[in-house]
Amino acid sequence: MTTVTDKKKLRPTIYDVAKLAEVSASTVSRFLNRTTFISEAKRVRIEKAIAELSYKPQYSNSDGRGGRSMTVGLLVQDADSPYSNEVVLGIERELNAKGYSALIISGHWDNKTEYHSMGILSKHGVDGIIVVNGSLNPNQFREFSGPIPVVSLGQLVQGEQLHAIKLENSVGAYMATNHLIQQGHRQIVHMMGMVAHHDAQQRLEGYKKALRDAGIPYRDEFVIYGEFNSAASEKAMLQFLDKKLRFSAVFAANDQSAYGVVQALHRRKLKVPENISVIGFDDLDVSRYFVPPLTTIRQPLLQTGAAVAQAMLSMLSGGEFDYRIPPIELIVRESTRVIQPG
């Protein structure tokens, strides 16, 4: 019979990690506790050994010295959103491959909640924090990034132990709007996301620039607000349709907004794309199965999550940043069509 003591003996130890990594146990300890610099070659071997052995170090934080917990805090806004799910999956896969676990908490697009959540993660002794979107201001980021590294996705902030990953939001929005322009559309509505959201602001700028470069006047009344979700976008689209303004296409700030737009058009007996063309942003999995299949801008969400995790791991190890996010691309399906201008 296997006893509790026997099970403990079966657990990998720091000496098992050292043997597999071909380093001393003290080197593994220094790596785990971040007390001195470890060469890149040794770091790679140690991380590989930790992953292969599923080694989980046990720490006592009572001495206040703060050894590694092998956990990374992850602040997301809406854990149920398809966008967040894809990004988080990419982050977790990369962290788990290096022996780290993610401690996930939601901010719900509320600054006070996000700030409180950052405090909770810090108190849990995580080795670093990844923030996916949200409304934290630069000072709030810097407050938490002093003691531990912080990586931001979606907000461009700078500071000590603070790194931001830029997404091509304005470029993608330009591509989406320009696709409609090239199809002959001149009266293009933009279903914007949250006004205070950095991504939404950048996508609005990309939309404006595409219109400007094509010599099409920008119209304030053609920008409506869908909060990045289907329900709000459907409601906003129905209200816009009540104004009886003439238009031929909609660029939605994300795919979820596009779903709401299509639903609103359907309720008013308008067909996509026969009457109105619709393009989204993100290329969520369901978009290819939507009716009609949605033309959209593909963001490599899994790869973006992996890049965020790689940036965090580089900061934790003191190594150089080495990550790549594949470029965004236009995915043309059946929700947009060519028309005669005018």
C-alpha cells in the first residue's frame, strides 16, 4: 500500500531538476528565487527540466524574502468572451510549457475592480502580472510593476519592469474600411466599441484615415456605439436604422458587434450582403459558420497570447525579448459584396 509519505517521496525535488538540467541544485535555487543572474543556456535547461518533471516548488513566504511561486497573475476583463478565451489559452499553453501556472481574475471593464484585482494578485505572491485590455491608467500600472514585472496587452504604457505589446488596431481598421471602399461603398457606418477603450479608439482612427485617404467625408452620425458586444450593437443598430439615413455598409469594431448588426438588419428585413455589407474584426471561430459567413480582420489571438506569455517569461528570467505576433490579415467571406458607387 502506498502511504502519504511514499507519495511525497515520488514528487520531483530540486535535486531531480538539477540532475536533469545538468546544473547544481544551488543554481536551480538561484533561478527559482531570482537572487542572481543565470546564463541563458542554464535557464533554458532548468525551465525544460521543470516542465518535463512537472516540478512545483514549495515556498514559505513568512520570511518576507519572496521566492518564486511559479505562478503568473492574469487580469482579463470578461472571462466569458471568445476573444479573452483565445488569448488566455495562448498564454496558458506557453506558461505551462515552462512550468508556470496562471492565476486568473476578472476586471469587468471597471477601473476600481481592475485596481482591486491587481492588489489581490500581488498579495497572492505571483511572480508577475499580465493585463489583457482594461482601463488601468499609467500610474496604476507603474504602482504594481515596481516589485514585479507587468506585461500589458492593449494599453501602451511604459515604466520600470513594465512592457506593453502593441496590436495593429488602426491598421486592421484601415484594411477593413478600405475593403469596403474598394467594393464601391461610400456611405460606411462604423459600429464603435467602448469609447474609453484603447482598441476602440485606434480602430476609429483607422476607419477615419481610410475614408480620408479615399476622399470620403467623415460623418459623426455614421459612428454608433456597440460596446464591443452583440446585444448593445443590435440595439444601437436598430436605433440608427430608425433615423432613415442612407448607407450601404457597416464596419463593426469586433466580430461580436458584427453579429448584433446582422441581427438588427435581419429584424428590419434587410439582407446581408444584398442590401448591406458587414465586416467585423477578430475572426472568432464562429464567424466562419455565421450566416452569412463573416468577412473580417483576422487577429492571431492564440499567437498573441503566446507572445504575451513569452514577454513575461523573458522579464522573469532576465533574458532578451524574443517573440513575434503574426500579422493581421483580411479574411473575405460572404457578408460583403461589390456594388456600383453612388
